[in-house]
Amino acid sequence: MATPHACATLVDAFPAVLRFKRALVATTAVYGTAPLAAVAELGHPRVSELAEHLRLDVSTVSRQVAHLRQRGLLEATPDPVDGRSQQLSLTAAGLDELRRSRRALVEDITGRLADWDDADVETLAELLGRLGADPPTGTGAPAGAPAPSAARPLEQNA
């Protein structure tokens, strides 16, 4: 069972993890990959479903989607169940962009963790996956839900 002391250590580590993530995003130009990855994972979500999945406001996600559609990375088609709504899907260019961004991230992380053992990297990935699979209460995701894995459709080109 996790103790308050152990959890406090984890809380203290979060800022460093966020700095690491920000540094990766800044060096690999991955703007828009979170929505692209979520669309790849979810299949054909509506903007509202995408916003819920990303835990962002619908207006924020709508702007991101509009930008990605202008760039030809996403397309929207009428929802066959409710013609007033639209479903999102990746275009071939969107899938290519997502794969390119993932490769760039993998390269960057490989360089940053060059002195780590593969076993340590795999353990970290497993533990972060477990942490992400059990989000804080009040987020709308059920406790114990499977960890998101948008990378799965992209691993073939990593």
C-alpha cells in the first residue's frame, strides 16, 4: 500500500517530469500531436469526445481541430447517427505527421536517456502507464481504466 511519505516523493517529482515533457515538446515541434494521437486512439470521435478524452475545454479543442483541418491533418465527416455532429479522422498526412513526431520524440528521448539501462526505461514506462491508467478522481475516467496507448498504431515506424 502506498504511504503518504512515498506519495509525497512522487508529488515532488512531478515538476521535473513536466519540465522534461516541456523540453521535449519545445525541441521536437509536436504541436497538435496530442489531438492527432487521441483521434488515432479513439477512432472517429466527435470534438466533444476528443475534448473529454484530452480533459480540455471543447472550445480549446475546437480551435486545435480547426487548425489541424486547415493543415490537412484531420478531416471531419457527418456522424451517421446524428447528422448534426461530425466525426473526426486522421488523413494520410495526419498519420504521417503523427508518426514523424513520434519518431522525433523517440530520438530525443533516446539521446537524453542514453546512459539509462533499457530495463530502467521499460520499468519507468510501465509505472507511468499504471499511473496514467488510474487518473485522479473527478476526471471522468473510471479508476483502473486501461492506459491510453495512442502509440500502438504508430509503433511500426518508430
